[in-house]
Amino acid sequence: MFRNLLLHVVSQQRTAIAKTLFLSLLVYSLVSVPPILLGRLVDRTIQETTVSYLFYLTVFAVAFSSLGLERLFSRFLTIFSSRLIKEQYMASVNEILKKERKLFEKIKIGEIIDLFSRFIAGYENVFTALISSFSPSILAVLILLIAILYVSNIFVLATIIAIQAILFCSLLYFLHRYSNALKQYTLSCYQLSDEWVEILGNNKIIQGEFSFDQAMERLGHYVSKMAEKFIDKSLSRDMVRSFVNFGQTLSLLIVIVVLVYYLKHALVSIGSIVTVIALNSVLHAHMRGISDFLVDVRNFRNSYNDFQKIKQVKGYLKSQKKQVPQIENLRIKPITIVKGNNNILTLEKEFTLKRGEKICVLGLSGAGKTTFFSLFFNANLKYQDYVYVNGVPVSEMDSENYQKLVRLSFQENEILSGQGYHEWFQRNVDRETARQLLSALHLPKDIIEGERKLEPWSGNISGGEAKRLNVARLLVFPGDVNVIDEPTTGLNVSLSRKTWELIFKHLQHKTFLCSTHDLTYVNHFNRVLIIDDGKMVADVPPGDLENNPFFQKISNGL
């Protein structure tokens, strides 16, 4: 299904190219007709109305032909190509990212989507500009045919032919200069699509034949190869714009001088002047498209350079990450975490956690327990170099490998959206095991059976239910190290007791840290950490707590 989806999108993309080329012929044929008709209308109006009415009609005719209608059809063409190329393609890319989200690192997903969007948008922009650059040649033929049929004056016809010849020759030179590059560009786009169908469609990343980085390298290879051949580095964007602007000005001056001469000698009608000026304005708009064409391609190449910069971000390349089979020890180096002007957590000594240890973390509300636990969350890029697993900094570990080894359940009552076991537990789960655990935590029947659809902040789940569901998710799939932040806060005595029993039962052979305000179960742990006012002030066995002043402070504060 995944491969068929991509194949369908690619086929639609190629069909869209053919449709757009055909439509461009039709659209630009229509664009060339109104100036002629407007000119004829002006001539007819002269015979029936006053000169003042003719003046306003002429101004309207020129403005409508050279600006309004041209922009209308250009916008229509852009929307048409966008919907068939960009939107369909990106919708499928987003669908891929949604279905295969386990393949990608969460903290980089925004950059990847943005980068890929720019590649596709660059493709669309260059393609649309390419169509626009062909339009003068299409218009040249059509306008000559229409001019022969509707313009009887030989001088006006000669002027139109001269304008068309200049623009047509300029276009031919441009296309000849870049013909091989255009062919390479088209082939690269097809190769790019086929490459992603091959890599993603056959799940080669999942099967281990490609890392995600290698897939992105393939993408970058085609873009770079195409762009280097396509861009003439000696041709600056400003030079092109200056050339086009100069050509437009010179062409318009020539047309005005010739038409004034013809009008003075009564060789042409007012309507013919309107026709030539309108056509000239339309053609100039397309000549500007040629310079924009180069700009779009240059931006397209810059997208690849941005990809190279993303690769250089520390900790990005998964292929270079280290794999750790299991955690024997976890160390946190001395660190101070600052928020604003305040030190919210200070570890003056190195903290070490050994395999099999069960640690209770105590402290009054706001003491820094949750901040301490956040150090175990590998999305905190600033602190990855302070955390070591088996002597390896977390910054050098594979992110997915770390997330499997270290599991967290924070005290915030956040839940995954969705309905049923797959969404709630994020992977395949034995439903009977999940039912038993959820039932033991006294959750409602519609949650136990996976029938209730949950949405974050929707209000259809209470804080206590969300907390127990989060604890259940961790207990069903524990890691080597498990971090649980205040699992029983807000629960009644009966539910608290049951929750503690399940935690110790399911994690009896695992390493875990647990913060709590419930001192009843402190003696079930190997070690007790006390955090007071952002500092770790005690790390002792439970038997040494009785005379500890900080423990007394906590006891009195609860």
C-alpha cells in the first residue's frame, strides 16, 4: 500500500506536467486574443462616441489586457500546477511521515519537512517559470496569425512582426543555451521521485538497507548534480534583470516612436495602437519570467546547501551514532541549570546510577525534582554532553536506541491522541496484558477496552485517568532505566497503594527512579535522593533518613 501510494503520486506528477503544458497552450492563446479584440472595439467606438469616452476606454483596455487578464491567467496556471504537483506530492510526503514516524527523529522532523517542501516548491517554481519562458514563442506564432487576419495596415503588421522577432530570437538563444540543462533537470526530477519510491516504497530504511541519512544523501546528490549543471555561475541575477529591463524599455520606446509616426500620418488607427501596446506589455511580462526562472533555480540549488548545513548539526547523523545494547551505568556530570537569573538546579557532584538500583527522589514542590528528571530526556540538546551511558555521551548515542533504553513518565497529565491500544502504547501490544494492567489501575471500561477516543486537552479524560494511563504505558514497555515523576499525586489512598504495588511488581528486575511526596514506600528503594532549593543535599540509604534534617523538613512540609 505504501509503495502504491507513492507510485500513484509520481504518475500523477508526470500526468500533471503533460496537462499543464497543454493547458498553457490554451491559456496563452486566450491571452493573445483580447488585445486584438480590444483594438477592434476601440476603432468601432471611435465611429460612435466622443473622444473623451474613447480615451477612458483605451486606458481601461490597455490596463485590462496588460495587467488584469495576464495576472488572472498566470495565477490560474500557478494554482493549477501547484494543485497537481506540489499539493498532491506534499500531501503524500506528509502521509509518509505520519505513517512511518518511527523512522525519523522527532526533534528534526520540522527541519526535514521544511527542507523537502522547499525542494518540491523549487521544482514547481522552476517548472512554472519554464512554461512562462516558452509562452513568447507560442504567442509569437499566434499573434502573427491573428495580425494577418485582423490588421490590414502593412506598417502595423511590420511593427508587430519586428517585436515578435526580437523576443522570439532572444527566447531561442536562451533555450539553446540551457537546453541540455533543462533536459538534465527533467531527468533529475524523475530520478529523484523514483529514488524515493525505491527507498521508502520498499521500506529499505526499515529493513536496514538504507539509513535515513543515506536516503537524504541520495536526494541531495540529484539536486546538487542538476543545479551545478543548470546554473551559469558567470551570469549574475542582477545582470539578467538589468538586461531584461533595458530590453523592455528600449522595445517600448521603439514601439511608441513608430506608432506616433504612423498615427501622425494617419497610417494606423487608435485601436491598432491599443493592440500593439497591450501585446508588447504581455510579452514583456513573460520576458521578466526568464530572469525569475534563473532566480528560482538558484534558490533551488541553495536548498541543497542548506541540507549540507543541517547535516553538520551536532548529533544529526544517525549512521554515525553509537549503539548501546543495555545500560550498565548512567552518569550525570556536575551541572548548573539556569532559568532567567536563577539557578534552578545544581549538581555539585557527579551522579551515578548502576544497573538494578531503585532510587527514590524526595523534595518539596518546586525543589527541582522534575528539572533533575529532565536531564534524562534526550531532547534536551543543551545537556546531552553531561549525561553518559556506559561511558558514552548521550550526544553520541543513536536517539532511537536511547529512547528504548530510557523510558520516562512525567507528572504532567499528557496523553497520546487517538483510540485504542496502538495509539496509546505506540507499538504492538498484547491486549490481554494491557487490559489486566489497566483494570488493576481501576480505569474505566471504555479505556480498558480501547473504545474511548482521546484528544489532548479535550476534557474527556480526567487528570487521574491520564496519569494512570501514562504509568501503564511505561509498565507495559519498560526500559533498562525508567524515570517516573510523582506517579501517585492526586490519587486516593487505595489507588496510590495499587499503583505502587504494580510499579514494584513490573519493575522488580529493572532500574528506576521515582519522585514522590508519599513517604510510605520509601523503604522499598535502595537509595534516596533529597533535592532542596535546587541542590542535591542527600544521597543515602533509606535507613539513614531518620536523623536527616532535610528529610525532617520534607516530612514536616507534607
